Amino acid sequence: MLDIRRLHMLKTVAVRGSITAAAQSLELSAGAVSQQLAALRSDVGVDLLRPDGRTVALTEAGRVLLEHADRILAAMEEAECAVAVVKGTVGNVATLGALPSTVARIVAPALTALAADHPQLAVTCLITDQAQLRELTLGTVDVVLGQRYLHLPETTPKGIAVSPLLDDPLLIVTADDGTAGGSDERPVGLRDLATHHLVLPPPATDCGQAILHACHQAGFTPTTRYVTADIAAQLTLARAGLATALVPRTAIDPTTPGIRTASVEDHPILRRLFAARRHTETTNPTTAAVITALRTAARQDRAAHLPPA
């Protein structure tokens, strides 16, 4: 009988691209992973991996086995969810993957609410810009608070369930010279930024691509003076009057002194924040509690920015 732990190791190696990277992810030694994969190879009687430059790749037999392994692992999780529903209680541990730009306005309020409503639940957070949905498919995290820029095609991996939380516009951030009210100034045409020195995320990032796409639609190529994905650095440069930034609204503390924000009038740049989990027919109560807290925090943040009636 095949060992489900070895199947999970095979999947991790396939996704990470090497035994060393998989071992780091699994918090095991490379030797231990190699030993278990050798045992799996012995179980099935055929090579499952082959060298591919500095990495490894699945053989044809490995790809076939992994297709079945995905279904087996999904069935195991389905069983665990069904038992959790019968128990009827939120569990003790969960892991949340989230973007740094969502921590202050969504993640922190959600975790505060979870601590009050489910004090037994310890939530571990993985705060990173990198490949959150991949971590979800590997089981490294239970819930992801992710993003998708609306000009890009949706590419949700197979087996992932996504719930939209909030449409989050990028705001134009400049230094507050004291001549106006600071935040929420009148909308500004994106074309007006053609003469500005900008601080932008790297062009390889989703946000960087979204900004460049919008600027090209507005008829210009931006003059990028600074390149950084660090939003705190972007805001610092904008506050100092050294550059103009384009920053997601939820990443900006409205009480931050020294900056002025304005919406984009003609070519708005939107990202959609979403909560994602591995798809199961029965939703785990623990996962559901985390997503509910995120949804409530997003709803409250959205309400705070609605225009007065």
C-alpha cells in the first residue's frame, strides 16, 4: 500500500523543483526526503523523478502517480473536514498566508476578532508577496489572503476555492505641502503623472505590471526614479517629496502625516483581494472561521471608505 506521506513528498518535490527545496519546506533533511522517495520508487517499481539541469522533474510515471496522489490527498482532507463538522467546533491551529499590504487594515482586525471569538485558536501568519496559492496547494497554509489585478486573467489553480473580499484601488500619493486637506483630494488624471518622478514596484510584480499597463493606456511611459516593492519605502519617498507613489488604499494608514492621497480619475488601477482555501465539499469550521473574520474586516474597511449618504 502506498504511503500518503511519501505521496505528499513527491508532490512537494514536483512543485519546489528540487529535493533540497522540498526538504526545507517540509522541515526535514534532504537525506530523509531522498530516502522516502527511494522507498516510494521501490513501492511502484519505476523511476518517478529524473534530473533536469540543476533541478528534478517528474517522469511520465511520476506525473501519472501525482495525478492520483492529488485526488488521494484531497480525499484525505475531505475526510478530515467531515469529521471536523461532526465535532462542530473550531480547532486549535490554523495558518494564514497574507500580503504585507493587507496586514494593518484587514489581517490585524481579523486576528483580533478571532482571538475574541475563538480564544483557543492559534493562527500562524505567513506574510509574503510570493506564491501564496502555491503554498495553499501544498498544504503549507490553510487560508490565503491574496490579490489579483483586474487587468490580468484569472489563473486560480485547480482545487482552490476563492471568495472575493474587496476591490482595492491604488491611490496617488504625494507629499502634503499643507495647502490642502491631505487625504482624499479630488481625483487626478493618470496622464497628469507623465511629468512626475515615480516610485514603482518592480515591473515583474503584478502591481508593477498593472501600473505600467494603466500608464500605457493613458498614453505615456512613466518616468521611474525609484524601484521598490516595499510600500513603507514608497510612502517615505512620497512624504519627502522625492517621488509620487501609487499605493493600494488598504496599505495606507489614513492617519499617516505628511502625505496627500487622491484617486485615479481616468484609468483606475484596481486589485481584488480574495480569501482562498483548498476546495472541499465540506468546509472545515476552522477555515470557515478565519475566512469569516477576513470578510468582516474587509467589509468594515470598505464601509469606512464609502462616501457619506
